[in-house]
Amino acid sequence: MKGCFSKLKGRKGALLLTVNKRVLLLLQLLFDFPIGLNPFFSFIVLSKDSCSTWGGGHFSTFDKYQYDFTGTCNYIFATVCDESSPDFNIQFRRGLDKKIARIIIELGPSVIIVEKDSISVRSVGVIKLPYANNGIQIAPYGRSVRLVAKLMEMELVVMWNNEDYLMVLTEKKYMGKTCGMCGNYDGYELNDFAMICSQLLNLVSPTCSVPKDGFVTRCQLDMQDCSEPGQKNCTCSTLSEYSRQCAMSHQVVFNWRTENFCSVGKCSANQIYEECGSPCIKTCSNPEYSCSSHCTYGCFCPEGTVLDDISKNRTCVHLEQCPCTLNGETYAPGDTMKAACRTCKCTMGQWNCKELPCPGRCSLEGGSFVTTFDSRSYRFHGVCTYILMKSSSLPHNGTLMAIYEKSGYSHSETSLSAIIYLSTKDKIVISQNELLTDDDELKRLPYKSGDITIFKQSSMFIQMHTEFGLELIVQTSPVFQAYVKVSSQFQGRTLGLCGNYNGDTTDDFMTSMDITEGTASLFVDSWRAGNCLPAMERETDPCALSQLNKISAETHCSILTKKGTVFEKCHAVVNPTPFYKRCVYQACNYEETFPYICSALGSYARTCSAMGLILENWRNSMDNCTITCTGNQTFSYNTQACERTCLSLSNPTLECHPTDIPIEGCHCPKGMYLNHKNECVRKSYCPCYLEDRKYILPDQSTMTGGITCYCVNGRLSCTGKLQNPAGMSLIWLTLKYILFHYKIVTSKSRMFVFYGAACAPTCQMLATGIECIPTKCESGCVCADGLYENLDGRCVPAEECPCEYGGLSYRKGEQIQTECEICTCRKGKWKCVQKSRCSSTCNLYGEGHITTFDGQRFVFDGNCEYILAMDGCNVNRPLSSFKIVTENVICGKSGVTCSRSISIYLGNLTIILRDETFSISGKNLQVRYNVKKNALHLMFDIIIPGKYNMTLVWNKHMNFFIKISRETQETICGLCGNYNGNMKDDFETRSKYVASNELEFVNSWKENPLCGDVYFVVDPCSKNPYRKAWAEKTCSIINSQVFSACHNKVNRMPYYEACVRDSCGCDIGGDCECMCDAIAVYAMACLDKGICIDWRTPEFCPVYCEYYNYHRKTGSGDAYSYGSSVNCTWHYRPCNCPNQYYKYMNIEGNKLYYFKPQSNNIIIFHGGFFFFCITVSSVFTDVTFKAVLLSLPYL
């Protein structure tokens, strides 16, 4: 029958009806089966239940009831009933040929339309597979197509094959809530069918536990309605559905298809057909990929091979034949690649890299930004002379220092103004307008003193070249900046603002008192070379003071990150985001906006040049950044003085010291040379330079050493024999930078005479080990000779000098413990002993925030499963002993993502954290673990003998912390970095090369290769500007007095910024929960440093522990009484007992105990909220909700 009516086939005849929401009820009435319990029905327990249709009109509901219905109208396949905006609504229509002609899948605002030859998404259009966006993934699934929708509160799977097959899988929470052709999902099935096609079904899976009767009936009808009745090929759809159902139930399925029976065609390339192959396709990019999906039919790579997804030819290759990729280029196995400080070879799809000797680089840029030799960047605002670098490798007790001065009205407008090199032999001061040195004598550039040569490399740069491994490049305009380079002989032998150059970023804030500080300001203050005020912290974003300035800064600086600009071609090599943030900060912080914008853009261009990519004409893209050259000079992005000045012709040793990083500035055109008048002339017009600041013009002569010399092409041409060769020297001129020589004052008493209290002896100065370098005379009281002023203002002998840490002062002999050290104060310095076991922590929190084991911070909005951490990362791919995976899903309308679940794989043992609880499956006798629990956290102590000790803390929501200490040098990899102490290589991809940005890095660690890549990071405050004021106000508690005790121990700004971002992005419910989670992360960081902050209140992020107090109602009112048998009252605590009571772990909420693990036994203790700390402690029990006393050992 045509139209919206058709035949309904069953064992009792036929019925004409219109299929609507009540079709299943009518079917029940038709077949006389009851709605209640019935022995013919069974309940199948799966994580998800399925409904499907196949063939010409067969249906199997969520409850496994099977029936037949054909019609050509648009029908609701499955939806959530009685909701105005259902979570899902799936519709379909069959054509006259009984094949499915159209599928419509509505998932909230997302609508996907599937037609014969195309898949389209509303507001996007026709898409290509694989596709991933807004929590929806669509990808090939063998011979089928699969859609997976993962949102914070819902997970749905839809599969189809573009012919006659459609299936939906949904979670059990929708039981009793659905309607449509898939029924009401109430858990009952009809099981009373004949056994006609049993033999065919046994070909598929003879031992499958899925009931066969319904499939036998459908199979019989297929053969009956076939154009050639009895033809077995007409049963292919039913047999395929049975195969799928068995596979979903993890039953054994055979390769039952043949070339002439139900064939699906030939496989491409060298793939082979399998009826039950793993959809977790192992590829060259991810050869260890594993997932929990059931098998499916389709084309797969043979055993022992992986799919080549790098060269895109989709062939199966052995792992040794896998190519590699780098910056979008493909490299064949065995190809080599050279990068900065390393050489790499392509091996099994990964880069096997060997580190090469590499110079250390430290930069001082943008007025207040410093990047250490080990690539740690920080910002400070101080007015003083600071020790930039001191090292035993510098001759004559050399020290490099930097002078910072005020450059505006606000306290944060401080800028680098001069660089000092001081030794017992020389004192050289390079500033923006002059160069000073010894002997009170005016000199001019270039200047040479022993192993030191100083000259102008271009109109914008001065270079100090030495013969002992130190090179200094000073940029004089538009902002005074300095770049320090040292040879590898300095490794591990430097101290100061440039760090200790030991390859470990985590200890770069090593102070002059030999301890690592937690904040930049305290670290910087310890390296003051004069008695100055402490450096100031900028507590507010300077752009927040003026919306106009903010818009202007973001507009001008956005050229760094925009597509289509001159900077874009460097994005794949150097991440522009940190430079953009620095540019915006500088533009808002300094009154002279454009010089600082241009310096930020120039810093990015310089970094690109260091990677071999010169950004020609970048200055022309910003009007205020162009440079006007004088004296017929031209501007170049890669220039040098050698062979460009007349002076370099007279004596090449003075100016011919090329840099390894191209520098920019004005220079003479090729074939022309800069003379003493700042003009470009031909070589034949160059003068020759003599001693005593004299020069002779071209073709003139002079007597030198008793012989006559002529000036020819800028060089002296002499005839005869020199009588005094040593007497022949040069003098030199400079256009702008004048050398002033003065004698170094070494007497302390003379220092006091000249500079007063500016050089008063202090314990802080004593710790630096250098003489005071004052910048001006100051009046005040000073200690007598042999005494030093301490923090209290008292004069004490050197052996009584206190030590400083975290803003506090400690007396001689006092001891402190840090994460990895025990330190004792002796003579004003800390003497530290390394602990036997030192751990590091990786944090995943809020809306995609990660802090790696080595301290690298980044945020991403990926919607996929990602590997947080695993071992076995070497090129030879040893077996991993652990793997931790996060599943991130969209949790905000702006597109931000959060962690929905955590999976921990320990060999055959699996722990899943989801929905505020956990599950454990499998066994691993080599792993010992304990589980501890309270109202706020789940904590797992895991020991992998001989390898790792791990503590995993989960707040049952979005925050997850991995604390690990290792007993082996086994490599670790994943989003948590490689745990080698150096954050500069934390973005190491799965292919073992260091990505230029966090998104390329994140995409490489997708566990599921079918997920879409992340291409940008969402700014939720820009998308939800109405939330920003509230977010800033609520998160400001981090900057308030509440957390003041922690401000000197843990840098608060990254946590405040993360809190504001998360509070803006959390816009689909749970607003305060997101904000409270973000603040709790900072509180936990403080707790890790020994600072307990009581920040929760009944009105602000409360925890209602009093619920667990034992009480009962009295009378009919609201009064309660507490029983006399109660021996404990439950209260919230911001931390556990003090360290003297409990030394293993401190955590918010309640006290947790560590028990020795017993094989694979799980010990779970529900902690309470303790009133006081005692050695015999109360432990909360689930059964009675009372406290019981247990004697528990402390470790």
C-alpha cells in the first residue's frame, strides 16, 4: 500500500494503522502481550541500549522487540517525549525502493541531515568526513558512518550505512522517557518466534547470546518477499544486523561473508575485510591507540601493520615504514632534519633526536620582561641595579648587571636603562646614549680592552664581543633591550636574573641565598646590587584601567596572531600568543604606547629570525614602526657592520664579529661603506683611521713606524719595513655612542663617601657576593665596618645574618622543608639537602587548563579523549606501564570544554572516574594501590614497583592532579609534558618533535584519531562580556587579603586569570561551581607550599559538612536534638592536621589516611570533617552515618 500506511506483519495477521507516538502500545495490544513482567521478556544490561531498522522495514526497539513496518512518510525514529526541547530527536524517511532516503538528527541547536550522497549540518552546509564540532563527531565506521554526540549531560551514538540501515544507541537514563518507532524503552521484549533461518545465523555467530528468534523471523520474511523466493542473498540485511548486535555484545563473530554471498565489495589498497574488526584503528600517528568500542565489519589493516595516515595514501605499512611529519611537511623513514640545537632522524613515525651543544640565551625585553637561559619568562617592576649574571667562568670575577629606572608615572612603568659589565679589570656601562668605561677619558666606538670588543653592529644595535664565551647585543631603539648569549661552558655555572642555565626551568628562581623562590619579585629582590626598594607586583591588568586603551592595544597587537599578515608565515615555527599578550600588556602599561608595541612585534620577528625565518618588511605593516635612515643608508632586516663601514676595512678584527641571529637596522647599500660623516661612499673614498683619533683621506700619506703609508680603499698601504709595529694602532669614531672611561672605586669607605647609604652594607648585599653598584647618592644611616644590616634594621656580624624565603626571615640555624629539600640557615645562606624522593605535579583543572610537570601552563578547548600522561615514550616504543586519559566535552555555549571523565590504565587494571564516583575493573598483581575518599575529593595512591609512586587527586568534577615521583629514567609524555625539568620542550608531540604552539601539541595527543583538531582557543569573556565584571569581582578573592599569606609563595596571577576565564565560560549552569573549582586550585597550590587558607564561608563556595552530624527531630517543629552517643561533630576544614601529625598528604575537606597497600585489595575510607587532630582518629562510615574510633598508623 502506498502513502503513509502500510502492512504490519506478525504472527496474528495484519493491521492498518498510522505510526505515531503510541505505535508500540498498539503492537502490544495486537500481540496480546502484557505491559508488566512476562516470562517471554528479558532485560539486557549494556552501558547503552540500541534501536535499529534495516532491510525493507524491520525494526528492533530499545527493548529488543522486533516488528515490521514500511512507509514513505517522515517518521520519528526516537526522541525524548514530553519535553519542549528534547535532548535528541531522530527522524527518517524511506523511499519507494524501501531504502532510507533521508535521516534528520536534531541534537539541541545542532541539526544534521543525511541524504543519499551527502551529509550537511545546519548553518555549516555539506561537510566532509571526519567531522567534529560542538561535541559532535561524524566519521566512517567500517562500511558504516557513525555519529557520536558527547555533551556534559548526554552521550548518544547514531550509525547508518547509506542504504537500509539506521541504529541509535542511548544511555539507560532515558529508560521510560523515549517515544517513536523505537518504543518507550521500558525494558521488555517479545521472544516468541520461529527458527527458520538458524543455519544462516549460525554462520555469523553460532555461540552469540543475542536472542535469535526475532532475527530468524525477519530472515524468513526476507526470503519470502525476495524477487526470487528462497534466495539467501535477500537475508544479508538481517544477517548484518545480527552480526552488529552480536559484536555490540562482545560475542565472537566469524567472517561469514563470501565473494558471492553478502559481499561488501573489495577493500582499498592492501587492507583486508573482517566481519569483527576493531574500530580503534592503529595508525602511524598513534600506533598504540586503544578504545572500548565493540568490533564492526569493514576493511582493516592486517595484523602487524598500521594505517599510514601521515602520507595520506591510506595504505597499511609496518611500523618501521611509517613516515614522519614536521610543520606540515612529510619525511620518509630515515630522513634527517636539523633544528635549533638538535638533529633528528625519522624512525617508526617518530623523530629520534640528538641534542647538540647549544649556547644559552637570556633576553631583557619590553621594559620589564626577562627570559632566562632555560627559557623561563617572567615580569617584574623594580628600580635598582640587579645582577643579571655572575659566573665562575667569567674572567677577573666578571659580573653582568642591569639598571632599571622609572620611565613613567605609575609604579609599573619601569624600564631597562643600562647594562654594566664589571670585573677587577674593567667596568663598562652601555646605555641608550653613551658607553662608559675606565680612566675618566672620553673615547669613541669601537672600543677594545683585552678580550672585549664593543662596536656598533647597526644603527639600532651595539655588540659586546668577548673571547671568553660571552656575547651581549644591546638594542638601543625604540626601547632599550638586551640579549645575552653564553657558550655551553657556562652550563650550570651561572646565577642571577638570567637563571642558573642547568636545563631545569623549575629552579630558575634560585636566589642569592641559595633557595628557589615561588614568585619573580622575591627572586629579583635577592639579586639587588644596591640598597633599593623591593620590586613591586602589578596586581591589576593595566588594560582594565581604560577600555579605550585596551581596544587600541588589542587592535594593534592582533597583527601578530591574525591570518593573512606578514607574521602568519612564522606561526608554524614560533607561537605568537605569548608575544601578543606581552604586546597588549606593554601597550597598556606604558604611556609611550607605540615604541613598546613595535618592540613587542620586533621581539617576535627576532625570534623567527633565530629559527631561520626572516620576516621581511614587517615594519611596513605598522605605520609607527617604520625606520627612517639617514646619509643615503637603507634599512635591512639582516645586516652587519663587517664590510659595510670604512672602519671595518681599516681593521676587520674590530667590527667583523657576526651574530648568529640576524639583526636589523640602517646600513649602506652593497658596494658602499659608512664613513666618518655618516655617509655611504665607495671604497675608494673611505678614509683610513690612525691612532690619536686621527684619520687621513683617500690617497693621502702619513709616516707610521718610520715608513710612508698611503690610504688606499680604506686601508693603509705601506712601503718599507715597520720600525715599531706595536706602535701602529687605530682610533675610532662613533656617530652617537660615546665612550667615557673612569676608574673603578674599590674601597668601601670611598663608596660611602661618594654614595652614602646607597651602598650601606646589608645582609642581602652580602649574599650576592659582589660590591655595591649604586646609581645615585642617598643619605641615611649605615652599619659600622664588619657589620651588616638585616631585615629588622639591626646591624649584625656576617655569621648572624638571617636567611629569607617566601617574604619571611629565618634566624641562623632555623630549618625549613620544601617539596624536595630540607634547608638550614647558615651565615645568611641556605644550605639545602635533597630529599631521597622528589615529586612533581601536573594539574588539569577548570575549562581546559593544564600545568605540566615542569611548570608550563596552557589552555585548550579540545573535544576528545587526550592522553594526559603515560610512560614508554621512547622511539623503540616499550610497553607502557601506565596511561592516564581525560575525556573532554563541551561545557559552555562559548565552546569551552571540561574534563568529564578520567581513565587510568595500569596494564590490565582500569580505573574510571566519572559522575562523582569511580569504577575498577581488571587486575594487575604488579601494581599496588589504595583509594581514599571524602566529601570533596577522591585520592588514589598507586605504586608501580621499581618505577613510579603516584598520587592522583580528583575533586569529583573538573579538577584532576597527578603527583608523581619516579625511580627510573623512563620517559614520560602526554599533555603533562615530558617531566625532564625544562618547560621549553614540554610541547613535545607524539612524533617526538617540539611543537611551536599548544594546539599542535594538543592535537598530537588525541587518543581518538577520529576527533577533529583544535584550531583556536575560545575567549569566553569576549563572547560573554556581560559576565566579565561578575567574574572579576568574585575571582578577586585570590588577590585579596584572604590569600595574602600565600602571595609570596605561589604566583597568583595565572590562577586569577584562569578563574576569570572559567567564570565567564561556565554559562550552562553551575556558574558558582566553576568559579569555586578555580579558586580551590589556587588554595591547593598554597597548601602544597604549607600555607593553609580558610577561604570558604557559608555564603561563598560553602561545604555543608554539618549535614552529617547525628541528629533527630524533636516534636513536630523544625527543632533538632543531638544524641548523647555522638562522639564527634563534623565540620569543614580547609586542610588536614598540621605536618607534625600527618606528613604524607594535606588536602582540603577532611583527614585522609595512607594505608600500606595489600596486593590488589581496595581499602576505601570515607573521611569526615574533623573537630580536632588526635592520633586515635574518627573515621566516617557509610552505614551508620556516625563516627567510629580506629587506631590507625601515621606514616
